[in-house]
Amino acid sequence: MKQRPTLTWMAGVALGFVVLFQGMPSASAGPISPEIKEIYGKDCKKCHGWDGAADTAMGKKLKMSSFTSADFQKKIKDDAIAKAILEGWTDPNDPKRKMKAYKDHISEAQAKELVKVVRAFAKSPGPFPGEK
Ligand code: HEC
């Protein structure tokens, strides 16, 4: 059984890497591509904020809910998130609380990636750690 120590050593190194990568902030939120981050920064951040909490001037003005809320995450379906992005959303009780449609420059595939972004706000530190 001469090979044992080598194998154990290799397994140890492999495990080390797994632990290392899981400890990195981006791993817990899943991979968000630079392209999707740019879209969020350009189209969504000014109201929803980098942290998804809508702690912005627009967020306050429009009384927006936070993507970090467990209640919000539980109530909304993936399809509804994608639909709000592509086709827009208006509060039936208050037409001022609305969001425009983005399908003129956001594709369905990109909207699906944005669904992942919205979901990632549920977990700390969210999809864009360190952005303010
Ligand atoms: C002009 C401000 C504004 C911008 C920009 C904006 N939103 Fe919104 N968004 C709102 C408001 C207002 C609501 C409804 C209130 C709430 O639930 O927070 C909303 C709601 C949502 C919802 C929940 C819809 C529902 O059915 O409850 C999602 C998901 C969402 N936005 C994603 C995005 C994404 C992704 C972007 C960028 C592509 C974006 N928003 C850009 C204002 C905005």
C-alpha cells in the first residue's frame, strides 16, 4: 500500500481548494457575468440599489420593497420576475409605483440571468458584494 499517502495528500489539496472557493463571496451568490452586472448597474441599480434593498431616493419615493426580504422572495415566481423586467410592472392600486418594460434592449436570456440576480439578493452578501 505505497500509494495511500500520496492519494490522501491529493485529496487533502483538492478539499482545500473546495473550501477556499466556497469561502469566496462570489461563490455563494452564483456566477453573475460582467455583462449582467453592467445591465443591472445601468438599468436597475438607480431604483433597486446594488444591495437590492431599494434603499435609494427612487426606492423611497415609490415605496419599493426589498429583494432581500424573505417574504418578497417567497411570494414571487421566477416567471413573474422575468415578466416584470421584460414587460414592466405597475401597481394596480397606485399607478405611480411602476417600472418600465426593458424588452427593447434586454433579451429573454438576459432576463433569466437577472432572475438569478434578484434571487441572489436573498443571501448575504448578495450578487454584488462591495458595490455601493
Ligand atoms: C424607475 C425605478 C425602477 C427601475 C429603474 C427598475 N425598477 Fe424594478 N421595480 C420598480 C418598482 C416601483 C417596483 C414595484 C414596487 C416593488 O415591489 O418594489 C419594481 C418591481 C420590480 C420587481 C418585482 C415585480 C413584482 O411583480 O413584484 C422586480 C423583479 C424588479 N422590479 C426587477 C427590476 C430589474 C431587474 C430592473 C433592471 C432591469 C429594474 N427592476 C429596474 C422600480 C424600478
